[in-house]
Amino acid sequence: MQLNSSVFKIISQIKPAIIIFVLLTIITGIAYPLFVTGIAEVAFPWQAHGSLIIVEGKYSGSALIGQPFSSDKYFRGRPSATSPAYNSGLSSGSNLGPTNPELKNRVSASVDALHTENPDTAKLIPIDLVTSSGSGLDPDISVASAYYQIPRIAKIRGIGEEELTALVNQHIQGPQFGVLGESRVNFLLLNQALDKYQISSQSGKQLLSSDTVKSLSDNTANVFGIRDSDWLQFGLFFVVLFLLVVPIGRFMARIYQGETTFLTRIIAPVERWILKTAGIRADEEMDWKTFAISLMVFNILGILVVFLLQLTQQYLPLNPIGLGGVAPDLSLNTAVSFATNTNWQAYSGETTLSYLTQMIGLTVQNFLSSATGMAVLIALIYGFSRKQTGFIGNFWVLLLRSVWILLPLSIVLSVILVSQGSVQNFDAPVTVPLLDPLTDNGSVVTATQVLPQGPAASQIAIKLLGTNGGGYFNVNSAHPYENPTPLSNFLEILGLLLIPAGLCYTFGRMIGSVKKGIALLIAMTLIFIPLIGICFWVEQAGNPLLGISGVDQTSSALQPGGNMEGKEVRFGILNSALFAVATTATSCGAVNSMHDSFTPLGGMIPLMMIQFGEIVFGGVGSGLGVMIIYVIIAMFIAGLMVGRTPEYLGKKIEPHEMTLAAVIILIPIVAILIGTAVAVMLDAGTSSVLNPGAHGLSEILYAFSSAVGNNGSAFGGLSANTLFYNCALALEMFVGRYPMLILLLALAGLFVQKKIVPPSEGTLQDHRPLFIIWLVFVIVSVGILSFLPALALGPVAEYLILMGGI
């Protein structure tokens, strides 16, 4: 009888699942990107189409994408890991680990070549000039790198060094708004201007006054060895974030509680129509089992649709370069990845997925997977705020209201990203001639560059706001078309933290005690800021194995310095470290630099953030949900210590609740360690490793941590597009997502039936500083003790190797 009842519940949810899925696909996968494209075409047409440079009526490149230069008469960019160099059709970093002999050999060769090419230059070689960027397409070099090349180019072209310095200074882009990012030089624009200047000079048209323009100063103010500009950017980010917590948190609470907002006139009739069409009554609530069934039916439908869409994309429209169908194992991996809010990508977006697949497959899942996690959190909140009932809300209503939160924020962010240079169009890729055709031993390798296009900005916005992380292009937010400027980078980091931080306020408001929600936010911040500091400090210190004679890794006003392998010049060290820690703290997985090339301790910090359970600040909804589990565990332990029955928010924590909480914490720990152990024992697991030794173990450990933690970032040196990894990681992503959500709902179902006990003198105050510190201690202890042996064999061992100079 009970089985028949469960089957009936499953069948009864199929119709609303299909109808709501189709309607939300139309809204988020078709209407939303078309709407953003329309705004982009009207307001920012040049940026939306790739910031293309026109010379004499013809395209000659993009202002955001670097080009290869092999001739000695031009300023050279950074080494590119793409093949051929600066291949914008397939962006890529080197993903060489800091102890990989290949990295040291490549840098040594670059140093020797630069010394040979620039015999008249006595300056140290700036580190960015001998390290490859995260994208392989970095359009910039540091000011120091431009100055370093002036004597060579001046001699070859017969131009005075003072004149050339003046030309370089004209092309220096300082920090955006005087605060954000690094000073830099776009070397393609500089080289185009150099050709034009020499022609004009030869014709008698002097364009520069060399005696009025001087080189920039290398002097840099710093505090505790850190540049003032870095302190300022760091402080500004947190000021803006915390100023937005209350208005965003209040807005979300009002949406979920059905209160009037400035969007009510738009979303309320749409919501009523969708629910009516699906046969759902908004006031008909669910118990936790029905809620879980609805969630699973809806998400399995999403997996199936994305899987089939990839297999058949060659027969569908919006496929301008004629991409074929995706292999079944990769299709399964990607479908599970995006439905679980993991967004692990074992493929290159530029060469694998059509525009249509990106839109109605991935963009839609970015909305729906995020909305699923948020709906579960609200159900958990109902479990604490309601008393002696069996209902925790209606999944379909909470899902829709989560989308109404994500959609307007995504529109705003995507339009701003377009204004900075993120592409948003439906054009085919554009082919442009190289200013200096790429040669090898005198033979031309390529004389053109293919610039990708597509509806990228609309997907980038929701990948961040929904803490999804899946990039439109292969290198994600390191790509100049995904993250063009320091301002876009600032907003992208802010976007991935905004909703998780705001939900702490939403939680407090909905349980009737804002200070309890703010206490959780403070606990998160106490973990977050020190770990950012450590990551920044070790990356800024540089790679001692690259301390080759003649290479400068010190930071200054003219260069970011530090370990620049896998990082973009426009972001430098601070913004790369901040992005890396924030994206792994929030279960986002987007990256603006290649984590595989971080120093051992620098790479260990993002790995630890995932292994802490991604609760700082966590994925939208799910992160705060697991944070509450840690609160329950901390309360239980504290209660045992003082001999009281533990309680949280007036609800007694009893054996059933503690059992569920313990299982929720143990599932990811066990899944990560078992998956890693299996992979390192099989040839199918170890054969995909790029970097040798301890770093190779870190690559595998990071992959399984990222999959189970539904993060999606990676130590990119692991070649994960294999049958073993596609299937193993798909299973890990599924296990890391749905059992956790179902158990959170079961926990909500237990708590919602309990009565609320008024606080007494012996009640532990869960918003006081002492409890916040205790909570942080519990989180850090569980994370470190669970993974210490694995971390010791991976990043810690590699650090010792690095310090030993082996």
C-alpha cells in the first residue's frame, strides 16, 4: 500500500515537472538571452561583437585578444600555451604545476631567448614575460615588460628610445577607475600604433613629443610588504559586499514570503499562470517526502534533456560552425554536472557545444539547479520557523520564486559585462589577419586568427550568481571575452558571493532573528578572509624554482610580480587569489586563473575550501543548508559538554536529527576519499595526470573533491575527458548532490514537527562571539582532520619538494 502511494506521488509530479520545465526553458533559455542580446545590440554593439578593431575598413583583430609576434621589430606578448600560439579558437593555459621540470625548462629557454634578443637591456626580465597566461590569449603585458623591450625595438626600427618610451606611455592602461586591477599595456594596440607612428615619422609627421613624456616611476607604497593598491582593492570589495547583504537578503525574503516588491506586478501574474497551467495550487504545501519526489523528478528530467540535446545538436539550429554530436559518456557527465550545480567541464566550449546547447541546455540548468538548492534551503528554514506541522512549503512555488530572484539580477549583471566587452551575439566566428604572421623556422604557421562569438554574457552572469561556474569558453573567466576588465572581474567575484551572503540575512529574517543569520555570516567571514590572505601571500612570494638569474618576481607599480604562471596581467596576483578562494568557498567553480599552476600552498587553499563542505559562503541555498548542519553539530557537542539537551532555534536536537546531520557531513568525505583512492590505484585514473609526483595526486584529489562538492573547478592538468573519469565523476556529482538535498529535507521534516521551546537561562546563545568562534573551530577541525593525510601526500609534500629545490 505504501509502495503504491509512493508510485502515485511520483506519477502525479511528472506532469507539473514537464510543464514547468518547458515554460522555464522558454523564459531562461530563449527569452532571457534574446532580451540581453537586444539590449547589447542597442547599447553596446561594438563590445557585444568582440571589440573588433577596424583598420582601413577591414577587421584586424580584437582589442581584447592578444596575437603572436615573432618579428624582433614588435613588442612581444606572453608565452601562449595554445596551439598555435594565441589560438583564440581554443583557449588554454599551460596547467604546468610549480614543481614540473617542464615549467622550469620552458622559463629557462624563454630567459635565454630574451637575453639573446635584448643584449642592450640591463633590466631584470619581468616574470609575466616568461610565464604563460591562464587563457593563452592575454592581450596585455606589464608596463615593466614593455619597457624591457624598448632598446631592442628602438635599435631595429631606428627610433629613439625616448620616442618609443613616449609611445608606450600613451598606451599604458592604469588601474580601472584608479583602483581596480593592474597597470598594463595592450601589446596588439601598441604594435599597431608603432607601425602607424613609424610610417608617419618617415613621412615627416611627428606625432609625439618625446621631451614631454617620461617613464612611469617604479616606486610603490606598501604596508607589511603588500602594495597599497592591493589593500585598497581588498577592502573595497568587502565594503561593497557587506553593504549589499541587507538589501539583497531583504529582497529575497520578501520574494519567498510572497510580499510586495518592485517586481511583483511582473512576476506575480506570470507565476500564477505557470502554476495554473501546471495544475499546481500555490497554497497546497508538501511534506518532506513529496517535496523530495518533486525535486528528483524535475532534476532527472533536466539531466535527460541536456543529455539528449548534446547527442543531437548537429541536427539543430544555432550551430554556425557545424559542431557534431557529443560522445555519450561526455554528454552524461555534462548533463549530470549542470543539473547538480557542479558545472564540471571535461570539454572545450568553443569546439564542443553549439549556441543552442549552451542556451537551452546549460543556461537553463544554471537557473534551475541554483533554484533547486535555494528551494531546499527555504524548506529547511520552514522546518525551524514553523511548529508542530508536517509541511515545509511547495517545491514548485519555491522553485519559481528562486528563479524570480536569479533572473533580474542576471539581466543586470549580463548587460554590465557586455559593456565591458563580454560577447553577446549569434554571429559565426570572425577570421582576422595577424599583424605579424606566425612563423616557425621561416615557414608561415598561420597568418590568421579566428575570434569566437556567441551568446556568452547571458550565460556568464547566471554561472556566477547561481554559483554554477560553467564557462562559455574553455578557460572560463580567464578568457578575455568572459572577463574582459578589472571591473568585470570585481563584479564577477561579487556576483558569486552576493546571494550566498544575502541568504544569511534572509535566513535570519525568516526565522525571526536577523542577528542569528548575521552570526553565521560572521563565522563564514572569519574563515574566508585569513585563507584569502594565505593564498595571496604565497602566490605573491612567487615560485622559488623560477628564481632564475635575471628574472624579477617582485611586485611594483610596473608589474604584478609573484607567481604569474596561469594568471592574467589585468588581474594580477590579488584578484586571481581572491577569485580562486571565493569560487571554491561558494561551490561556484568559475576560475579566472589556472589553479593547477598555483604554488603548492596556494593551490591547497582552494582545495581546502571545497573540503570544508563549501559552506563559506557556500553554493546558493545548499551551502547555507550544510552550514546549519555544522551549527547543529556544534550545538550538540556543546550541549554534551555542559550536560544539557542541545537545541537550535528553540527546537530540540535529538538522536534522529544528529544521525541525519552526521550522515550529511560524512557522505562527501567518504565519497571524495574512496573516489580518489580508486583513481590512484587504476591506470585509467593515473594515465590522465599531466604533472608528476605529489602534484599529480593533488590533481586527482582536487577532481573528486570538486565533483562531490558540486564545485566544478579543477586542477586543469588532469585530462578528464575519458570514459573512466566521465563516468566516475558523474556518479560522484550525483552522490554529492541529491542524497545531501534529500537528507536536508528529511531533517526539515523532523524539525517542523517539533514544538518551539522558549529560551531559558541555560540556553546556549547561538549569536554570541563565543559560539561563533566555537562554530569556526568545529568546521575547521572536521575539514582538516578528515583530509589531513591526503593533503600531506599532495600539496604539503609538493611544498617540501619546492622548498628543497628538488
